[in-house]
Amino acid sequence: MIRENLGDDKVKKVAIYIFISAFLFGTMEVTLKMAGSELDSFQLTFIRFFIGGLLLLPFAIREIKCNKTVITFKDYMYLLLLGIVCIPLSMLFFQIGVMGANASTASVLICVNPLFTMVFAHFMTKDDKMNKIKVVAFMLGLLGILFMVSPWKLQEGNTAMGIFLVILGAVFFGLYTVMGKISIQKMGLYAQTSISFILGSLVLLVILLFMGRPVVLGVADNIWLVLYLGIFVTGLGYLFYFLAIKNSDATTGSIVFFVKPAIAPVMAVIILNDVITWNGYLGIALILFASYISIREKRKGKYEELQD
């Protein structure tokens, strides 16, 4: 799939970027589960995305200078809205959900966000409309969720509220993705992500202070987990994801979310002793297949657009 438009050297480079990003994202739920047992969910979400946003900031500044981008007050307000959808909504729901679900389950469910992206794109963009193939992919994804969760008999460690919040996090991340597509041509990948992460984190900080929740309490005792989540998972994870996109295209870069569901459950089984039942494996397979169909359809649409 990658080899269609890239030379062999670039293919190797992109494949490395995708693997590193997928691996870092694949360790996310396990680390969130470990850190979340020691730190407040609001606090942990604020810290890791603030660190991640700051790590991406030098790349954002260089991108702004190279592209000679002029960011207006209106642009900053839009980036603030993006940040709110991503941090205090999507990622906070996800973090709280992770604490009420098995890491293996949460890691797969969050990866259905591209399917929700398709739905939001249908209503929010002019060109990216749903078709029969996308509907099939979406339905397969929902079926995968059904088998992964097995509501007829929830697996030990999973709760209805935890599952609901993880899926809600995936829904809002799908919305964040579509909203980002609308403005990314002007802002650039690094600038948009870094600034929206920082602004969204600051909004969450205000919420933390208003609710009287801890901001730094307990961080020193869990500094390595916090730094790993902030620098590696959030900062470098997105950095390598963007490098994959920069050296190929957004559709190829999205393979990260195709590889992650294959890595994350294995990490959860090894580190947290999670147990994946037959329905879980079936759910993973269906979600992977749905993601594959979605990626192929995006690539086909882009190819047809270039032909026109």
C-alpha cells in the first residue's frame, strides 16, 4: 500500500516512523492504567498533553516561520476549540474510561476513531461523503466493538461506564480529526497540534483548579511514568506519526491506527496480565478489517482525485 507512490528508501523511512509511532501509542493504555492508579485522571491528562504540546512547539515554530503563516485571533479561537474537543473532552473521557476497563479492551476501542471520523466528515465536509463501502466499514467496526465488549457478559475488569467513556473518547477524537482537517492547510500539522494541545491543556488546568483537584501532588513519586507518557507516548508518538505523514500522506500515516490494535493488547497481556477471550480476538479482527477497508477507500478516493 505504501509502495505505490514512494521510492524504496522513503518506504523504509515511513515504515520505521509508522512502527515507532504505533509502538509508542501501543504502550499508552498500559502506562495510563499504571499511572492512573497513582494520579488523578484530570491531572494526568493535563500534564501529559501539556508536555507533549511543548515538545512539539519547536517544530511548530519552525513550520510557522517556513510557511510564513499568519495566525489571527480567530485562528487561535479555533485552535482553542480544537484543544477543548481533544483534551478536556476526548482524552479526559478516554483516561477515565481506561480506569474502568481492561487496557487491552480500551486500546482497541480507541482505534475505532477513524470510523467516527468518516461519519463526521460526511456532515462537516463537502467532498468526503459516506458511500456503500464506508458504510460497510462502519458497520463492521460497530460489530467489532460489540464482540470486543461482549455486553451479554462483560469480561472481568471491564465496566459499562468505562467502556462507554472510552468509546465516547473515540467519538470526540473523530470529531477533533475532522475539525483539524478543516484548518490544517493553513496551520500546518505541527503548529495546529502543538498549539491546540497546549491551549486544551490550559483549559483543563483551569478546570482542575476550579474543582480543587491536584495539579502536581504525587507527580514526583511517579515522575518516570509521567515523563514517559508526556515525552514518549504523547510527544514523540505524535512526532513520528507526523513524520510518517510528511514523508507520505495522511492516509498512509493512518496505518499507525491499524497497527496499534495489534500491539497494544499484547502489551496489556504481558505487563498487566490481561486476558483476551475468543470474542475479544474476533472483535480485534473485525475492527482491523474495518480500518483496512477505511484506509483503502481513502487511498482510492485520493487516487481518483489526482486522476481528475
